[in-house]
Amino acid sequence: MSQCAIRSGIVAFVTSAAAPRFETDWLALPDLVEVLGEPLGRVRRLIDESYLVGSKRDGVFKVPSVFVVDGHPLSSLRGTVIVLHDAGFSDDEAIDWLLTPEESLGHAPIESLLAGRKSEVRRVARTLA
């Protein structure tokens, strides 16, 4: 089965045979409270302000665990998510893009962010608008 995505007049078909996504666990809000050591209100604010991004998975709002490093939100995530939102991506689409191998990078964008290469990720993200 294939999906059709239209962005800026470009039609892209994604098939189920596409490269595998970056593997990650998913953290529900109570898990985030524990991992971040912050109260629920602060965790919600981190999400509202794009320091973290999540979506409903199995009916529960969750955040990919790879977005949390050493008990803190990945520092380069916020700016990247803002660039993706500016390009018209929803939270679900931004998460999918970050976890799916990107041809121009040769791997999933999250791998570059984890390696401290946020500029190359944001450069590619800007071209998606």
C-alpha cells in the first residue's frame, strides 16, 4: 500500500517498502514527568513551546523517547520543530520526518540532531516548505 503526500505542489509516494524508521520507545505524560523530573504543568509547557513534540499513539499522547537526552529535551529539537511547523508540517508529520531516513542526509534527521548537526537538518527542513 502506498500513501500520497502533497507538499508545495510536489507529489511524493511513500510505500510500505520504504526505509525503516528510526527505532524509539514512546513516553506518555506520566513517563515524561518521571524522566524529566519536572511537574506535569512544566512538561505540558515544554510541549506547548515546542521543546518537545508528540502525538497520540494507541489513543494516548506520547513523545518519542529519543527526543529526551540525559533527562532534558534534546536542545536542537525546538528550533527544528519550529522550522518544520513553518513549512506547514503538523506535529505528526514533523515526528514522522524526524524519524524517517531522509535521502539528502543519508539517515533519519534525528540521527544528525543527536550528533550535534542541527544546521544540516534545518537546511533540509527549510527546503520542504
